Amino acid sequence: MPAPTDRPAATYQAHFHRRWNHLRDPHVRALAWLLDAPDLLDPEAPEWRGRIASTGTVDEVTGRWLAALDSDPSALHSWLDIKPFTRLGRYAENLMAFYLRHQGTLVAHGVQVRAGKNETIGEFDFLLRKGGALVHWEFATKLYLLEASGNGRHADYFVGPNLADTLGAKVRKIMDRQLSLSQHPAAKLHLPEPVAQAQALVKGWLFYHGKTPLPAIPAGVSSGHCRGFWCAQEELQWVAGEHFAVLPRLGWLAPAKVPIGQALGRRAVREMIAGHFQTATTPLLIALLAQGDGCMLEVDRGFVVPDDWHSRAERRVVQPG
């Protein structure tokens, strides 16, 4: 495997640290990433026919609000109400709901649509008031690894770290089913008025085997998306760097900022990963760190997967569920 040492001259991590390194609270930093990160799907791509939402550029007013929130994040922490097994998707959704409520555009969040007592039709992630009209936003925050036999041109070759889904399957589900929820007769009972527009807001990271330079990507994926590398445990020796952090699941969004004393050396991170794979098969996300202003900052990131992950991912691609 080629070592992931040749990083682009201008990474998203470098951009994020320039703009947001003053933020200390991890949840405020995660919210800043959600608002600042490039969209995973290109809103201008003709494939989507205007159905991709975007948060746009973070303006100075929002930047000041994030800084004030960072100085006293108690309201955000209370809103998030994080439990030990909070899912990353739900965590990101709650972060975005907090922001939309602050913006004054949030009408409703997480509205389940049922047909009778036992049949769930779907859920409106966000109902928003925009320009006087009711808008439905479907929201997703996803991380996918390019299965190594694929060249990146087809979204089905981007597989979730736990092999549960693919980028292609997720996009089809959003576009073909979830964005049409407001047209279902049962959904109309939950709406104060007809939905004028339904769009998807998709954020995330894509990971490539070995180096991080951008290969061919599927049509409709943003060329400036956040990216990293992946490697099998047996390939870990080729990963460059001297300082690392193993990121907890709720730390997968924003580029990491780690106290100097908590950074791991090469030997320590290898031992931690080896111990993990003795009892588990869940991939680990590691950050490669460099010293910043009194802390360690992420300069690259990558998933370390079990040595048999590639063969299992190949079967997942060939036999999509």
C-alpha cells in the first residue's frame, strides 16, 4: 500500500483550523464543521435537479454566535442530551436542529409519519420556513470508504466502515423515497400546509485506500469534499506520522484538536489498535496530528480496518442489499 504522505497542499483540515481553532468545546466545533464543511453532494450538479440544499458560507454573524456559544456551551449541551450510545447521525441532526432553531427557520424536527399504529412510513428530518414557504430538508452525515477494486466512478463502491450501506444506496434512498414523503397521504396529516420544496443536505467524509489525493469520483459528488485515507491493520506501518489520536464516534465530524499530553506515539497507537481488533471488528478512525498553538491539530485522518475488511467490502459491493 502506498503511504499516505503526499497530502494536498491545501487540506480541509488546514482551512478548518485557520477559521475555527479558537473554538474549544468539541460540540461547538462539530457544529462549526457541519456549517462550514463542503457539501458531500454538489448542489449545482445537474443530476440532482435542484434537490440538494446547502448551508452556504458561514457569515460573520454566525461566526460570532459560535464563539459566544463556545464560551458558554451549556445550552447546546442540554439540547444535545448525549447518552452513552448516541448515534453519530442523530448527534449531527440535533446539532443542526439547534442551529436552525437559533436561525428562526425551524418549524419541526424529527416528525414521524405513521399509517395506523404499527406502520412507520418515514420521518421529516426538518420542516423549515423559508421565504414564507414550508420546506422539507432531509439531512444525512455519512462517512464512506472507497472499496479498493473500484475506481471511484460509481457511488456503490463507497462503503460504510461497518459495511451497513453504500453511498449509492443512501443517495437512491434519499432521492427516490425520502424526498417524496410529503406526497404520501399519511404525511399530509402532519403538515400545517403543503411542502413547497424538498431537498437533501448531505455532509460527510470520503476515504481512499492509501494516499488521499482525489481519484475519479461519482457524478454529482462535490469535488471539494472532505477526504481521508483507509488502510488495513497490517498496512498500518506505512502510515506516516509520529503523533496520533483514536477518535471517538462523536468526534468523527470536525478535524481533531487534542491536548498535547493526550496524543499517542506510533507504538502506543499500534498497541491500542491491535488490542481493539483482538475482540472487535469495528473500524477505528485515527487522526494524524501536528503541534499547533498549545495543542495537537489533525492534519490527516484515516480508518484502520480489520485485515479481512476489503474482501467483505468487495462482497458488499457485488451483492448490494
